[in-house]
Amino acid sequence: MSELEARLKSIPKVELHQHVDGSIPAEVTWDLMRRKNLQPVATLEELRRRLELQEHEEGTLLAYLDKMHYPLWITQFYENIVRVTEAIVDEAAAAGVTTLELRYSPVIHTFAGLTPRQSIRAVLSGMNHARKRHPIKLGLIVIAMRQHGPHIAKILARQAIAEAQHLHVRTGVVGFDIAGPERGNPPRLFGSSYEIARLGRLGLTVHAGEDAPAEYVWEAVDALGANRIGHGCAAASDPELVRRLARDRILVECCLSSNEHTGAVPRGARHPIHTFLEAGVPVAICCDNTTVSRTNQLAESARAARAIGIDAVEQVHRHADEHTFIRPETALKEGDD
């Protein structure tokens, strides 16, 4: 192990933008499929190619999102959701993550009969089980999918509050988000759900500026009151918006590998994280989807270190922990699940 690798491994790493669906280890998906004889291909390696974005598939957000298709076959059942969540936390802990916020859309896991509340509880149960094995801060961000519309988002905001961490002495929901196809679904349409989440004392983050212009980031800030922005690549092209993010200390969750894979940042181009750091905008180094992007937090931190230096990476993680939605006063009791 090189000196750089050893130092990166020792840095306490903060992960603020990681999706459950796109981060399930391929081996776990394969095992759960085989148990019911539901595997669509003959080998694990063939399945891996369907779960991980291949080089010829890079360049669009929709192609990237399509990689979540097969995991949904197995995440319709409570016990499976618990298991995949535990596996994700185990992998994050192995990569040196000490603060982990997972994000998850409950509705797309209810097709076999789970309620949204049960779907949320399944992830929280997995997080609580894993937390007993790892000294790690954990919290869940509930996602409303843009394509499901503003009314479903309001329902989910209320469901999220019912499992809010600050109301329970265990790992719980810490934030609210919208994700999914960005173009044609501007943030302002979801104002009511964000007002509900704000009143429920949830942290507010918004997928914005990944596959849409800077205007969507402005709306996330002005219309939704976002504390953080997911991806936010388009914001770097608007100097006034960059100044606003810096002034109000609105953190941008930067996903270096994922942004290249979706075409948000052309391969080989300078990533917006440079612009944000130069302007004093808080940032976090994030994985987005570890399986789809074939990465983990250690690999993303190494990639960032090659671009901005290891000292800057260490500072980014230290400051990112100040922007986590996880409440410090919440502790886990023995026996809680």
C-alpha cells in the first residue's frame, strides 16, 4: 500500500449522497435472485454487467438510472431490504466511512404489498443492525421521485416525518429529497412537500443541476429552501449562483465518477468541484451509486485527491461532517431495530 493510499484509508470519510438501489453489492443481488430462481442470466459476471454501467453506455442520465431495474426485483420484500442495507453499510465501513447518509425512494419498493412506511422501516432496520457492528453515524434521506408528481411527494414527506430521527431514540430519517428525471420536472412544483419536510425538521436536499440548467438549482434554493444540492454541476456556469451557494453555506454533493457516467461532466473535462472550492462553496465527495459506478468512498476520495490534493480531500471530509443531517443528540439503544 502506498503512502497516499494509507493516508486516504485513515481519513474519516463522510458520505452524504449514496443511493440504496444503485449500491447493492452484485453478489448480494445474485444470491437473493438465485434463492427464488429468478436470475435473468446464467452467471454472476453476466449479472454484474447489467448492474454496472459499461463504458459504451455512458453519457445519459436515463441510461444510468436504467441500471436500477434489476435490483427492484428483490427489494420488494422487507427482509431483502434489510439485508441489502446491511451489506451497503458494511461496504461503506470497510472503505473508511464514519458518517453515512443513505437515500432511498420508498414508493418504488411497494409493488409487492409493502406500505411506504414499512418500506422506510426496512431500511432503518438494516441500518440499525449494521450500526451494532460498526462505529458509524447513520441516517436515511427519503426520496420522492419527480415522475410520481407533487402529490405523492407530499405523502412521502409526511411518512418521512413519522420516522424522523429526532423523534426516535434510534437511527431514523434525517432528510428529504427529490430525484429521477430532472428535465421538465422543475423543483418549484414540489414546494408543498418541502414545506412539510421543513416543518418536520428534516434536512432538505435536492437533485438539481445534474441534467438541467442552473435555473433548477436557483429554484431548489429559492423555492424549496434547500440546505444542500445533489450534483449541482450546472451551478458552476453561473457565477452569481456560485456566490449565493458560498454566501449561504449551501453544500454541493459532488459525485465525480457518476457525473462523468451520466454526461453531467464530459469525460476529461474539469469537474465543477474546482469552481466550488475556489469560490468557498462547501462540498462533499460522494459515490452516488457504488455498484452502478463501480466505486466506493475510498476510490472517490483517491480520485478527488489526484485532482485537488490529499490535504484538500481531508479538509473536505472534515467540513462535510458539519453539514450532515444526522442529529448528534440521537443515540442507539441496545436491542432497537
